[in-house]
Amino acid sequence: MADVPFAFIRDMMAAALGVEAHLLRPPYKDAQEFDYRLSRILRADFDYKDIFSASAMRGLEEGTVYYVHNTLELNYVFMPVPGPKPRSVLLFGPFLYEAASGPFFERVLAQNRIGKGDAAALRTFYGTVPEVAEPTMAAAAHAVACQLYGAHDPARVVHRTLASTVTGRAQPDEAFQFSMELLERRYRDENALLAAVSRGDYDAAVRHLGRFSIKNFTPRTGELLRDVKNMLIVVNTLLRKAAESGGVHPVYIDQLSGALAVKIERVADTVEANRLGLEMLRRYCRLVRNDAHSGYSQAVQKTLSYISLHLSGELSLRSIAAALGFNATYLSAQFSRERGETLTAYIHTLRLQTARRLLDETDLPVAEVAARVGMVDVAYFSRLFKKKYGLSPLRYRARPAEG
């Protein structure tokens, strides 16, 4: 794994598919990560090291990708790591190829002879397992295998099935504790996502977003698109709170959340909903990075808020100081000391950044964009914009989309 950092693979799988990745090292004492102790809950004498001695798992060969399925309908991908035997094993999973619907759940209970006493823990468990389309997982596993082995022959793919390991009964207190641990894990993921947003850390937020899906919410309507929209509404509310804890003024949060609420209701399908989820994350992180005012004195916080709310109007040192009741000399010195730039330079930069955002996200005419950032002279605005970004506003908007 020296050439392919495991942390990179783990973060990629989590962000892209919501699937856990584990590196199991001999003698595989951490093999309970295979299913988060589910097999031990359902069979008290189960030994996770037996997974690697079972007939289906013997003789794992380097350079081969193993797709493993068990009678609980859970799926895994195993990749032996190059090196001396016994080898470490890269594990992706568990994941499902189909939704854990009522018929699915009844089938699992029947084929594993699981009683109703254990069903509650199992149902909670399935609520945490990501669903991945089989071609999507195959593409992701192949990409990792190519990096892990230098190249990968698609013929070196093996499908295996593990026999049932869950006969017997779980103790009620163990099943309850297991359910509690799974719920705690869900909330840890949620809190990690919100903490990343409160820092404006988009990269970290995306890594956690993969584990955050509609399965974290209780469906209300029975209609998928409506349930997805409801999920986005909840996420919008959570991201509002994260931005507020990051020090963003409620006025800016309200503006963004209101605009996103309109977009949510206009979503036409689940593909568009997924894209909007990423857009929401990106825009809230950017809001925190650009508009969080925590850490500044009250005078500077009020000044920053005033500028943002009056960007289309007159913004001179004298007019701002008069509106806020500060001495102009004091305010200028305090702002420069805390921000490391003059008040005038800050206003100039903010106006151009806001104009660029409006050009990216709206169809407003250039003259309207200029007016909204307080530059009524369109020719002057265009000169300043081109000086900063290398393109006139019209050419900037007409440029090929990135990516």
C-alpha cells in the first residue's frame, strides 16, 4: 500500500459511494469491521478470524479482486495487498445491491432462520448499509485494483458466497446495544459533516457526505422524489445551523437558505437532487469562508455585515462610520489592524467577487450585475473586472464550463 495511501482509498470510497474501506492485517484481529459485529450479535460463538479460513475465502491471490456475497445479502470486495503471506487484505463493505425493502428483509430472515427477537437489530443495521449499483462498484473496484496492482486484468475477478454464520439467538441486551451503537455512528457521521461545514472545509464535508443519504431519514410520503426533497429540506436546515455556528450572520444564512429552498422544490428527479445536494454543501462552505465574522471585534463585525447588506449603495469610510456610530479614524485603523487590508481595498475585492458569483449563478445582464455591486458605470466596472480576472464580464460568462 506504500504507493497507494490507504487514507486516500478510504476517503474516496466514502465520498463517492458511502462505502467503508478497511485494511485488515494478519492475524485479522480487527476483522469484526467486516460487518460491525453483526455476526457476533447473531451468533455468540462466531469468530471473525474464521472468515479467512472458510472455504470461500481460502487461497486469496494477489492481483485478484474477490466479490463476496453472504446469506444476509451483504456484499464485500476483497483485494489481497501485494506482499509476503499472510497478506493484508483491503476490504470494501458491507454494501447492498438492492434496497432493504419489506420483501428483501423477509427473505433474509427466512433464509437465515432469524427469529423476530433479532429482527429489530438487523433492521437497524440495514438502515446504515449503503446501496450501490453493481456496475458502479465494479468500476470503483477496478480503478483501485489498477492502482494497487499496477494494472488489472478484468479476467482476474472471482465471485464467492459465504455460508450462513448467524444461526442461534442474540441476547436482547446485546441486540439493543448494537442498535444503539449503529445510531451513534450515524450521528457521529452527521456531526462530522456539520463540523466541516462550520469550518468552511468543503473537502472534509464531501468525504462525510457519502455516508449521508435518504436512508438516514424516515420516509414520509412513499413517493421517492418527494422524500428526497424532504431530505434536502432537512439538510438545508442542518447546514444553516452549521453556518451559524461558523460565525456567519443570520441575514446571509437566510438569503442562501431561501434561495436553496426554491431550488429544492424545482428539482425534477433524483439525479438533479444529488447535484443540488453537492451545490448546497459547496455554497454553505463558501459562505462560511467568505462571510464568517467570528473572531473580529464588534466594530469590525458590524462593518463587515453593513458592507455586505449595502453593497449596491455608497460605501465610503465616512458613510459607514456615520451609519454605525463610529469615529472614522478609529474604524479605519481597527479594520486595517484586524483584516490586514484597508476598508477600501476590502470593499473593492468584495464587489468584484460578488459580481463574478452573479455572473456564474444568474442570467442577469452585465449592467444589472454592476448595479448590484454598487458600480453604476458599466464601462468602469468592466475594466476593473477584466483587470482582476483577465476577461471582460461578457467573455467570462461565455467561457467554457469548468470540468
